[in-house]
Amino acid sequence: MYLNKYIKAAANLKICVIGAGYVGLVTAGCFAEAGHFVICIDKDEERVDRLSHGILPFYEPGLEKLIRKNTLAGRLTFDTDLEKGVDFARLVFIAVGTPEGNGGVVDLGAISEVAQSIGELMKDYKIIVTKSTVPVGTGDYIQKIIKGRQKRTIPFSIASNPEFLREGSAVHDNFNMERAVIGTEDNHAIRVLEELYQPFTKNILITDVRTAEMIKYASNAFLATKLTYINQIANICEKVGVDVTQVSKGMGFDARIGKSYLNAGVGYGGSCLPKDTKALVAISDEVGYSFDLLKEVIHANEKQQLRIVDKLIELIGPLVDKQITVMGVTFKPNTSDIRYAPAHIVIRELKKKGALVKAYDPMADKITKNSFGATEVSSDLYESVKNSDGIIILTEWDKIKQMDLKHIKMNMKLPVIIDGRNMFSPREMKRQGFEYSSIGRPNK
Ligand code: NAD
């Protein structure tokens, strides 16, 4: 896909990307593809070793090809030695994880560790760019740490360059970037980063560091709010006999509203929206502002994830000793990422209510055993529904959309499907003999 688009940098930069996760790997691969020389550093030795042999730690469409191509071309290398990376590069991107800490507060442990090492290791001028999602003020924090760790004064620039990729289409997103946000007060850093991003997008927004940091949280909190809004509309639609998919369509034609993020469903999950919404609430609380709207979004989303279990109970009664199949455990299709996926909450709730749970996901072989407690995740769709009293669909995988419904029905004990992603037509499911319930659509 990216090969269709000609992206070539005017000058070849030397770049170090710290963190070989979703963001770091995509960033490193895309910069290398544009012709830059990139060293990607991760502290996980096994990850680095496997990446050096072209083996990726997770599934992301197009990424393996991109990494292998650029590794072979000698533009991309992987290492655990941060000193090597810092010595090599003029531009240093920080793309380590910023997980949820206590009470939703962002855990900046990895950021602080990396900043300390950069301060100790740097021997000449560097531009230090934060790609990780971090609270407003983290740029200043990184600057202070680096200065504090330098043995002699070495100049450096600080920038914030938040990442907006979507897992499942991250490579495509990076080559078709809607905007690049560059937050820095340093003119040299602005010139270098503008040059770096010009081949990727026409929309480059230059701000100060703090504004760039805020743009990322404000964007993710808005997306979570939009999704929660349509989910709540869906819940009303169920009560008044209206189809939410038609409502979304009618709303989406309005350019002020837009079509995206209007698919009602089981609630948002993933590694970003849940943690970033909680982080923004914590950031707001810290400065004495109660972000009530966002607090309600988080609460409503948790309720939405549980509603799907109530829908199942409405159809088949108490779940004690019932065999239930959960279809789709990744937080969205085309990824192997299960972080904060609705499946965690749904499976836990099903078990709490006494159900015996089986799970299916096309990415089963990439999902760590015991990620869902004792519930094994199988990649055999038809096996997973054997003797099942009900199916709950949580991820809109094509393989689920294309499943042979006759075969499914034959294998099940009771032909009951609760569709958390509105993947099937209620009329068609009725015709096929299923008891079917979805989100915000009448069962006719
Ligand atoms: P990830 O967990 O997939 O990857 C983080 C990597 O950093 C891991 O490989 C880990 O081993 C490595 N690491 C941690 N500490 C390190 C250290 N001290 N030195 C070297 N390597 C270290 O995380 P991710 O999903 O890529 O997210 C990274 C950041 O980007 C987070 O702040 C996240 O919120 C943000 N972000 C993520 C996405 C997304 O869709 N995943 C999108 C936009 C922004």
C-alpha cells in the first residue's frame, strides 16, 4: 500500500527511535522508507533480536514488509544499546510506553529513565522529540532531567510530536498523515522537523511544546466522547424502536459532525482511549478543574461494555453453567493488541455470572496464554461454538462477518447471537433462525 505513494526525503537524516512498540516501529519503518537512516532501540533483548531477524512482536498490516525491506536496505537497524543510538543520531524520538498509573495518573517511569540516560550519554547537540502521549509539562520535565544528568553543558532542543496513528492501519496512516503536530520553541528544531514531515503531509502545525502535548489528549478525549455519545443514542434507539445505524448516517452527512466514530457498539477499548481519557481527568483534577463530561464518558463506557451481558441474559436467562462463546478478543480488527479490549470486562462478567466461556479470535496464536485468565482463545471459529448456548461478538473481524451461519447454528446448542458490532442484519439473522440482538437496532 505504501509503495503506491512516493515518499522521499530531501536529505537523509540520522534518527534514533527509542521504543520498538506500535508507535516506535511504525515511526522507524516509515522514516527509513523515506530514505533516512534509523536505529531503533528497545530495552527488551528478545524483541530486538527477533526484529533484527525480521520477526515482529505483534501484527500490524504492512509493517513486517516495511521493516524487512528497510532492514535489508541497511537503512534500519535494531539495538538494545541506547548509547549507540544517541551517538549515531541527531534526532532522537522517544516512543516508550506511558501506561496508566495509580488513579489514572500517567506513569512516566519509562520516559524519565530514557531522559536520564540521554542526559548521561549525549556527547553533542541533539533534538529530543517526544512521540509518546504525555501530560502537559512533560517536555519541561524531560529538559530538566537531561540538564541535571549532563556532566558538562551540551546544548539540546526539546520538541513534542504526538502520534495519531490508528492500530490496524498504522502504516497507511503514517504515509497518509492527516497532520503532523510539531511542538517546540526552537527554530532549528522546527526547520528539521518540518523538513522531516513535509513528504508525509501538507498539514504541519507548529505550536509550543505544551500545546502539542494537550492536542493529543484533547483529540483522544473527543473521540471517546463521540463514540460514547452515539452509544448512548443507540441505547435510547432501542427503547423507541429506531435504528441507530440510520441515525448515524443521517448525522454523518453533516460536515460539522462528520461520519467517523459514529458506529454504535460495545464501547471503546484499546491501548489509548481508556488510558488517555483517565489521564486527562487526572491532569484536570490536579490543576483543580473537574472534567465532569469526561468523567461521565468513562463511566458510561464501562456500563456500555457490561450491557452486552445483560442482553444475553434477557435472551437465555441466568448464565450459570451456560457455555458462552466470545468472538473477537482484540480491541479492533487487524491488530493483535488486546490491551483494554472490551473482551476483558465481558469475559470477567460472564464468569462472575457462572458461565463457562470459550473465546475465538483470528489472532489467537499471537495472544499470550492466560491473557484472559483460564479462558483459552482459539483460532478455530467453528470449534469455538460447539455446544454453545450463546455467542457474543465483540470485534468486527472479516472472518466473523463471513462465517457460515448454517454451520455455526448446527454446532450450537442454542442459536443465540448478541452482536456488539452490528455486523449482521437483524432480518437476515431471524430468517436464518437465530435469536439475535445487536446495539441500537430493532429486531425486525
Ligand atoms: P508499546 O508498549 O507497544 O511499546 C513501548 C516499547 O517501549 C516497548 O517495546 C518497551 O520494551 C519499550 N521500552 C520501555 N521502556 C524502555 C526503555 N527505558 N528503553 C528502551 N525501550 C523501552 O507502546 P505503544 O503502543 O507503541 O505506545 C507508545 C506511546 O505512544 C505511548 O505513550 C502511547 O500512549 C502512545 N501512542 C500509542 C498509540 C497506539 O495506537 N499504540 C497511538 C498514539 C500514541
